[in-house]
Amino acid sequence: MGSLNIGIVAHVDAGKTSLTERLLHHTGVIDQIGSVDTGNTQTDSMEMERRRGITIRSAVVSFTIDGLQVNLIDTPGHPDFIAEVERALRVLDGAILVVSSVEGVQAQTRILMRTLIRLRIPVLIFANKIDRSGARYHDLLDTIGEKLTPRLLAMSAVTDPGTPQARSTPLPLSSGKRADAVADLLAEGSDAFLESYLSDTTHLTERDYRAELVRQVRQARVVPVYFGSAATGEGIDELLHAIKEFLPPPDNDPSARLRASVFKIDWAPSGEKIAYARVHSGRLTAREPVDTYRRGRTDEVTEGSGKVTSVRVFTHGTTTRETVAGPGDIAKVYGLAHVRVGDQLGSSEGLPSGGFFAPPSLETVVRATRPDQNAQFYQHLLRLAEEDPLINVRRDETDRSISVALYGEVQREVIKGLMLDRFGIDMVFAETTTVYVEKVEGTGHGLEVIWQNEFAATVGLRIEPGPAGTGVRYRIEVEPGGLPAAFHKAIEETVRHTLQQGLYGWEVVDCVVTLTDTAYFSPVTSAGDFRKLTPLVLMTALRTAGTTVHEPVNQFAVEVPDDTVHAVVSRLAAARAIVDQCDTHGPVSRLHGTIPASSVHTVERQLPGLTHGEGIFVSTLSGHRRTTGTPPTRPRTDGNPLHRKEYLSHVLGRG
């Protein structure tokens, strides 16, 4: 039958992990409910997670509802680990969005819901903590309708909210005045239902209402809202029933070609790499070779292969068993030493081309506290990067300095803790800086002719600006058959690698590189000649064209009480934000505009104090804008030649 894969997503402290524990207890997987505070939950297995009381890495547990196998993925709630959430979203059939009945809709909640809607993932909302002081019902429903989705349907009523006696009661669909409201909602998404509802000869029953609701929830058109408490178990039975009834099981086609997505990397005690993969189609079998496909930072797809030595499928809690993984299964895959997060197994069809959330916009130089641990330090950082590729570990080959990309300060603390817990290495962080990009200003050309340079090859390249958001586009203006395919591949790969550091050390984006001249001498010329010559030619063209440095900019929306607008606008101006629009609706004002990504975390930290704790700030990366004044520079590796003599000295080992 396959498995249903669902995720639990929420803002930090909404109760995701507690809800996971309660679901496992209700379905008989565990006898005793763990606590985030005491660090004995099923999904927070890392020492760092237990100590901090937060989820850092996605975790998979399995349970059964009336014969239906459900794999549940518990995801981080803190914004610094949004990349981990993104990887989980790619493998879900449905999601439970947890909202606190006390704190209500938070900024991260809105970002997650917007992403779920964009991906058309069916969603159930669970309003948690109805037994806590300050819990709300009608007000919370209004807020959800205003800030998350207007197409919601309350599936339960609450008595005595905010007290230990709070109870959740299921609501019928077709009784009294509620029947008209439910019918109006469903009719918006179905002409057939509207026609039946308006017909004088048709009497719609509770079963008819429910069947149409199931159809529209599975199509991500309507969002049911359930109320309860993970702490007491109130409302959990109704939520479990909703998971089976409303969330769509995956298509089951084991005869199709294998396609499986790797969304997590872990390590066995022996040091062997374990890939967590969701099987979309086909069958994943042990002791068989499998092709792997990966999309690079510049959107090119590379292919590899490996042999799977073991496949283990989740069966009960965190327990797995050795078996063949079919459609819908989440498997722990052993034997693929070079597999990475984001890879696809079996087929490149449907390989994602971009992220749902913005990449990290911060970077910091790091080092081991003890100099004698520096060699091990770099290797262990690379291992962490296999689990989270967006930290983008980078080493300068000139001064051997190491840098990592970050979302925020909490992620920095977690990396430091992981290095100490796992490898016994303490580390020091330099000041965090913004990650800029370079854009080509004009058109430049570089040419190196065979026998007039130090390599048995001719390469000519032209570089010019490209449309915003297009990355690096590579074109060939020469006769393709005039050069062996391996040489063409060497040139293109080297072009893309070289542009990772431009004239000021930042990645060059949104440009077009054209191969204008080639020649080689057989049998002397090798692909290595083209790999060594191409950077020299490309940097000559880049210097001629010139580049400008651009900083990442976020588009933001902020909601604040009307009496705090002046203070918030002043703070935004100090953060170099530009407010494009200000709308006032009753006691609430909404501001929209752009802000440098480097200022986002500062504004987020200061907003609660400026708005009596009621401000909501949401931002997403919207592009880059040119910096003013002296362009900021980034430490360079010696792989990209700014000066011919130094480059040849490095490549050829002489001056």
C-alpha cells in the first residue's frame, strides 16, 4: 500500500515535538511521553537538541493508523534552520502546521504556510495549547483567516479555553447555520457541489459534505483547523482520524523507473554515511547499482553512480527493517559514499532547480581554538556541510583561512556545539559579514593562442551582463565538432568554477559567457591544458568588462500596532530599509518595502521591544542592489588569476 509521509512544521515553541510524542503515544509506539525540557523525546536525538530544547535536524518516526503506515518528519522551528525545513518539504504528501493558541500566528508560521500553499501541499492546522492560560478560540480563527488562509474550516469547538479543563469537541458539517457556511466555502471550489447544493431535488447529507471536503483538502484548496493540547492529549484522536481521512496517500507504481529524493544525511557509529531518501516511484533495492543526479549551484546537473549495500525502511517509531523500499517509503540507504543532500536517485526527472527559501546571506571566518587541530577541523566541517550543504564551507588556499555561510547567530552556536560534541574540537568565529555578489558591468574579451602561451591550447572567451536572476549562462560560438567533447566539458566546468570568485572575491552572477575561439594540438593537448588556461582567459575578459559589487536585499512586510509606526519606521530607516507602502487597517498598520539582508536579524530582534511584543516581520530574499562607496572585498583563493605572473607561478610552479 505504500506509506503516507507527513511533516510537522511550526514556529519555534509552538509544540511540534510535543505533538509528535503525543501522536506516537496514542498510536502505541511509545509507552511514556518524552519531554523537550528533559531532553528524552524520540525525535530530538542529538545531544545539542536535548541540551537546547530545540529541533536542529529533521527526524523521522513511523506509526500506524488503522493499517495505514505514516512516516512523520519533525522539522526545526527556528528560522536559522529553515534550510532543513525546505529539504523536508520536498518529500511530503501532507503537513500539519502547528499554531499555539496562546502566542498565535508568528512570522515563521506565515512563511511556512505561504510555502505550503505555493507547493500545493495539503495542510491540517492544529491549534495547540488550548489548556494554557491566554488560549484563544474565535480570535485565533479570525487571525488564521486573516494571516494564513481565508479558506479555512474549523473542525472542532473549544469549551473552557485557557484552563486545565479545556475540551475540544468535533463539529458537524451539515447541521444548522453551520451547514450554509460550510456549503458556501465548498461551493467556491466546486461548481458541481454548488449545483447540487442549489438543486431543489438534491438533499446533501453529512457524508456528501465530508466527501467534498476530503476532495478539496487533498487538492490543497481548503485547510481544516483542529484544536487540542499535545500536553493533555485533548483533540489528538480527531487529528489522527483527519490524517488518514484528509491527507492523500502517494501513488503506488513500483513498476515505474526508480526516483528517490535524498533529504537528510546521517552517520552510523562506524562512520558509514547514511542517506535518508523518500521513494517517489519504482523500487530501491540493496546490492544493486544506482545512478545519482545532482544539481549544482549554477543549475547544471551532474551524474554519478554507486552501489547500495543496504536499504532499511521505517516500520515502528524509529525502528527500521531491511527490505525493498517502494513508492511512498522513507528509507535509510547505505553504501553511497558520495551521496549528498538534494541528490536524486535513479532518475533526473523532476530534480528541483531551486530552493523555496533564500540561501544564507551571512558568512564568517572560523578556526580551531587549538592550532594543532586545524587539519582535522577542516575535514570535520566538510562532514557537517554534507548534512547541511548551505553552510558552504570554503577554504582560502593562500592563507588557509576557512569560512562558513550562516542564516543567523543561533546556527553559529549550533555549529560550534556540534564540533565540540562530535569531534572534541572547540572553535572560534570571526565577526559575521554579509555575502555579496558581483555583476558584470560591460563586455570583455580574453584570448590566449596556442604556442604563444604556456599551454597546448587556444581559448577565447567573451563575457557580458545577463538578465537579473539568470545566473551564469554559457554559450558556444565556435564549431562544436572542432574540439573533442571532453575539452568542451573542461572549459565549461572551469568557467563556472572560476566565476565563483570575481574581481573583488565574490561570486559573479547574471552573466553570459561565450566561447569564441578554440584550438588544440593532437596528441599533445589534454583537458588539463584547457582547465589551466581557461581561468587566465576568463579573468582577462572579466577585468576588461569590469564588475560591480551588490548586496543581498530582502522584500519585507511588517505588521505593527498603529501607535508604534513612527518608532518602527525610524528603526527601519536606520537599517537602510526603504518603505514603499504603508496601509492602516483599524489599530494595525502594514509596512512593505526592501531592506538589506544584513539588517534583517537586527530588526527582528528589536521589533518586539518597539511594538509591545505584537509586531510581525516577514521577509524573503528579493534580489541584490549595488553597493555605494568602496566595494567590499572578500578573501580570495589562488585559483582565480588576478595577475598572470602569480597565476603561472602557482599553476606551473615557476615565475
